[in-house]
Amino acid sequence: MPLVTTSPTPTTRSPKAIGVGAGLLAFGLVVGLVAGVIWGFIHPTYVIEISDGTAVIDTEASDESAEFTAIGWLTVLSAVVGAVLALAAWFQTERSRRAGGTGGIGTLIWLIVVAAASAFTIVATGQVVAQALHDLPPDHAASGTFTVAPAVNPHVAWLVAPFVSALLYWMLTFLALSTKR
């Protein structure tokens, strides 16, 4: 009798799971891009007056605490993006569970990575849009007024989207699993 050997079956992730993860990443980047454009358009500005070559902030016409307000809007938009991503990941996981698959810690970790990438996209896109809308005048301008969108350092606002997405996904998964038992 001839000896028949079989090769072990690979234990890699299924192509469908990789496709779902890639889809979540693409969705997260697109949502982050849209939120960044919105943030760029609502970014508060300072009104600068140039008189005799000297630039002075017009406090009457400028937004008070433009940096603080910009961080506030960034935080709100990041939280919304995090919630949207958590809902998308949760619905994908539920669809997968009905088909015999599972969610698990891997999905949660991937969701956090996607939300972090989305937060970066929001900040980068928002800064570019705000700078494009409120660009500095040429150096040779001796007088006039213009608006400037102050550059914003996001500090902990980077963490809002990953935190909200992880918390909401975990809560939805916990509730779904606890009601099924």
C-alpha cells in the first residue's frame, strides 16, 4: 500500500476577514476625510489687520479663543467618527456571527487602529482645508485685512476617536452577548 501524505491546512485568516478589515479601514479613512473637510470649513479664525507693515489681531472681529474652539470641534467630530466606526464594525461582526464567524479581540484592536488612522486623517485634512481657505497674503501687502486659521496642536484629541470607538464597540458587543444567553 503506497504511503499517502497530506499537507497540513493553513491556519491563516480567511480572505473574507481580511476583506472586511480592509473595508473598515477604507470606510474609516473616507469618514475621516469628510470630517476633516467639515472641520476645515468650521475652523475658527483670527482677523489680521496690516497697517504700515505691522500685523495686528483685530480682537473685535476675531473669534475668541480660536484655538480652543478648534480643538472643541475636532473633539466632537472625532467622537462622531469613532461612534460611526464602532457601529460599522459591530454590524459587520453581527453579520459575521450569524454566518458562523466570530468577532473577538482582534476586531476590537483593528477598530482602534482604524479609528486612530481616521483621527490622523481628520487633523491632516482639516489643517490643509483651513490653510487653503484662510491663506496668508503676499509679503508685499502693506495694508488690508485677512483671516488666519491658527494651527492647532491636537494634544489628547488624537485619542478621542479610538477611545469612543473601542468603548462603544465593547458595550454593544457586551450587550448583544448578554441578551443572547
